[in-house]
Amino acid sequence: MFLNAGNEEIRKKDIIGIFDLDTATVSKKTRDFLAAAEKSGQVNLLTYDLPRSFILTIEDDKQKIYLSQYSAGTLLARAEEIY
């Protein structure tokens, strides 16, 4: 199963967590984590709009982060849909 997160579909089994950027980035540790991930090329931008959430995944034993224009609540609702 896949999660439509914007311009890309992400395998649900690879998702570790879905986080709201406004609340998650209050913590310096989270900001440092995202900065380090971006520096190492692990961040994928799924929108040219202002991102509202990020999705942390492990794909083929590699960490990836997707920035999405959708809210964390919207992505969680989509992830729970059964087709």
C-alpha cells in the first residue's frame, strides 16, 4: 500500500512517522536533525509550496525525509484509508 504525500507515493511499510513541522521544529534537536538530514541529501521536497509536515522513512536501510504541503492530520487520515 502507498501513501499519496504530494508529488510522490510512499510505501506505507517504510514510514516511521509523520510530523507537523510547526510543532516538531520547536525543539532544537528536531531542527538539528532536519538540518543534518538536508546536508547529507536525505531530504526530498514534494512541493514548491510551504511544507506543513515531514515524513520520516527507512527505505532499503536508508533514512529519507519527505517534506509535504499536506498537514500531518491529512497524511495520517490518508495512511489509515483502506482500499
